[in-house]
Amino acid sequence: MSEIPAAPMDRILRNKGAERVSFEAAKHFSEELECIANNIAEDAINICTYSKRKTINKSDIEFAVKNFKKKYM
């Protein structure tokens, strides 16, 4: 089960032009985005740990997102 509610996923899809969105589609979209978020979070934590810090900074997230995009986009 995803931590991200399906309703915001429905709104995102509708804002991008979807006329109708099934609950299953919104739920699946939520699960996929959570998987991506978990990958980025793990990378940001590794960056923070490598830097011998306990607090994740915005720059850690930015770097993790940049790495994610290089790998998968």
C-alpha cells in the first residue's frame, strides 16, 4: 500500500489532460511514484552519510534527483 493518496494522483492526471481516471490507475500511479521517491531518498541518505552528516539538505535531494534522471531518463 502506498503512502501517497490516490486523489492527488487523479488530480495530476486530470490536470495533464486525462478526461477520466480509474481508481486503480491513480493507485498504481501513486505506487510507482512512491518507488521513485524511495530510490531518490535512499540516494540522498547515502550522500548525506558519505558527507558524515545527519541532516539531509536540499542539495542532497537535488543531487539524488540529478543522478536518478541520468540513470533512468
